[in-house]
Amino acid sequence: MHDFRYENGELFCESVRVRDIAKKVGTPFYVYSYKTVIDHFEKLKQAFRPVKPIICFSVKANSNLSVLRSLVKAGSGLDIVSGGELFRAKQVKCPSSKIVYAGVGKTVDEIMAAIRAKILLFNVESAPELARIQRIAYLMGKKVNVSLRINPAIDPETHDHIATGKKESKFGLEMEEADRIFENADQYPNVSLCGVHVHIGSQIVSGEPFVRALRKVMIFILNLEKKGHKIKYLNLGGGMGIVYSDEHPQTADEYAKKILPLIRRGRYQVILEPGRFIVGNAGIFVTRVVYIKKTQSKNFAIVDGGMNDLIRPAFYGSFHDVWPLVKDGRAQKIVYDVVGPICESSDFLAKNRLLQELDAGDEIALASAGAYGFSMSSNYNARPRVCEVFVHGSKFEIVRRRETYQDLIRGEKVPAWLK
């Protein structure tokens, strides 16, 4: 569900005509719906209300400060994976007691900064990482909470690039190794091994992979408890899918009904780390047709947005629905490849789409672009990154300005011997 709709043939975000935004800010740009963001957060919160979860939004999905601040004000915590994301979490005044830190490659500086910030938990992914956290915490005279991320060796039935719970994945600890770490907990006096974390992947539309993973994890936890280990935090990660084309993902209520019976209520503090589920359908990417190119085999709609702005189709082969900003029911239907200006054959946003006939100057939107859209964008081909717009009811505001050419060279210098 989302708050993008047509009124009299015009695409609206909440009560704002998207074409009015385009007139003010130019193309391409991202636009997000505040109402959709908060509605999805509340849906998940209500679905899991029997266990009163800490919901930590996954910053990597959409790191815009306005989006993050909206969620923090609504009661969300944040799931971070870098020092930069910790910096963003502090900028939006996220309570340290609601920050969890994942990622396989945490550096010394990042760990020190997180300890100083008094975050709730490190989600630890390897024995060397745990040893490093212990050493740093000892030198800082601190004791920190750690949740071990378990790799349950489950196929999450999603794209290989976003599957994280398979046996061959770089993420998490094999259960045997995690068990050994708990058995040797006294080797980590500055670490409280108080949690178990599992995250098997992203864009998972069925509840069954989650159920299989959690069953394994719960057996693991029960065995730990029999040995006298106390587990306080059960972190279920994220990964819930959304509708991009013809998927039929589970709702928050359906997900909760499958998961909650496996958890002993009141025994653990449940943590959830949703990202895509909250922001995926809360955003669109708007771009303008520059040229229509017709060949014997293809019709190309060449637009001013490219794979540097929205890399998911090139990277994952992902599907984003294409919506004209002005719908014409009388227009002829033509099959197009919607492609960008980047000098790569993989630079496409949509392939073989039956769309209303397009002309140069027409504006279109790529739907379901709120997650892993701008956050994965780059300056490839020396292209300034686009602006981001936030809509709240009948108002909209630029919440990240469009980059300039000067921004492209900020921080660079030519050495004196080349001048």
C-alpha cells in the first residue's frame, strides 16, 4: 500500500501533484511520501505488539535525514552498518538505546565510536570481530552488549545478491562456532553475550524461509539456556518483501502470525530491522524523456536518469513499474526499453514495457524506488546526484539539494608538480 495515485489523469503523491514538483526541482529526482513511511512503520509495530518489539529501521535502505527523523520521532530505532550511518543516527537524535550495529567489516575507529555512543548492541559476525570488540572495550574500560549473528544455512528464495542466510554467505556465524563462543564467554570479560541475531536476506515474499530460520535459531537458544547462558535479545532482522510487479508478499499481520507462535513471549526483547518494507513503496524516481530512438528491433525511451541514480535494474535485474506523470487513456500503446544516458550497456531502468506512447519531454516515474534507490546512487560518468523531495499532505520540501559540478570535485586537488 502507498499514497501515490492518479486524479484526473495526473499522478499525485499524497495531495501534491508530482508534475508540480518536477516543475520546481527539475528532473531527475526522488520523492517520498511521509504518510506511507509512517503507515508501514505502524503496521509492523501493531502486528508485533504482543511482544513490544524494538523496531530498528535499516538505515542502508534509505539514509535521508528527513526520512530517518520521521521514523525516530514515531518511536523507531535504527539499524546501522557503518560509522557514517552512526553519524546520521546521531544527527537525527536517535536514542542510543535503540541503535544496533551490524556488518562484517567494522573497523577499530567505528567500534570505538559506537562504544562511545553507548549503542544498544553490536551484531557480531565473526570470532575475529568479537575479539577486536573485546580488546577495544577493555582498553576503553567499558562493557558492551553483543548479539551473535547466526547463519542458519537457509535458502531465503530471493535474488542471490541479497541472500544472506545461505551456508556460503559471508554473513553470520555457523551455529557450531557460535556455540563454541558462548561456551568460552569468559574469554570476553568486557563483552556481554546477551543476544542472538538472524537475518537471512532481503525482498523475501514468503513467510516460510523466516519460519525455518527461526525454528533453527530457537533450538539453538534453548540449548544455550540449558547450559546456563542467558539470552536477553532476540533480533529477527529484516527482509520482508514488497510489491514491485506481480509479487504477493505477506502482510505485517501475516508475518507476525507465523513468527510469534515460535517465540516465548516475555522471555526475550524482540528486535526487528525492517528497511524495504517501510520505505520501498514510499518513494518513486521521476525522470524525463530526452529522446525517442526507434530501431528495427527496439523502441528506446532515453531518459535523463540512469543507472548511477537507480542501479537496482542493472544490478539485480529488478522490476520497477513505470507510471506516466500524465496518463492519457487515448494514447497508443508501444513497447519500450527505458534506458539512461550512462555509457554502459547495462544502463536501463525498464525493458520491454508496454507503455502509452512517449515523446521527448514527457515525464515518467519508476515506482517502488524508496528503498535502495538514492542510497545506492553514485557519481558515475561524473553525474551529480539527484535531489530528494519529501511530501507531507499538501506540502513538499527539498530535503537534499541536487549536487552541482563543483560538488563533484570537492576534496580533490592537483599536485603542485602537475600545475
